[in-house]
Amino acid sequence: MANTAQARKRARQSVKQNAHNSSLRSTLRTAVKSVRKAIAAGDKAAAALVFQSATSTIDRIADKKIIHKNKAARHKSRLSAALKAISVAA
């Protein structure tokens, strides 16, 4: 356990911050899964709308440094490529 008042306070703050960051990471995963699900359904128009929303979510979370900007770019790139692939297949 923390010995100083400052360390005790930081321990309290880290618990709260960890819960907040976990929530944001969960939001990110949900956004990515929703795009994957829309792509699997095969409707390009609907998938494009969901992708646009997910892109915004991914960028917002990367701006808060919950995930690295390169990881955000990688997610967006892979989702975009999957979205483009369904238009070629259809």
C-alpha cells in the first residue's frame, strides 16, 4: 500500500482512470466489430455509414492516447480495405 498522501491519491486516481480507459477501449472494440458485422452482411451503403462512424470513434480514442495513432491507422486501413473488397465481390 502507498505510504504517502500523494501516493495514496495517485492510487485512487489510477483506479478511476483505468475504468475510464477500459470503457473507451471497449467502445473501440465495439465500433470495429460493428463495421465487421456490416461488411459481413454485404450491404455496402450501410457498411459505409457504420465505417464513417467507427472512423470517428477510432480517431477520438487515438487522440486521447488510449491507443497509439499507428494502431488507429491500422484499424481504419484494414476496415477500409474490407469495405472496398465487398464492392468488388458484389
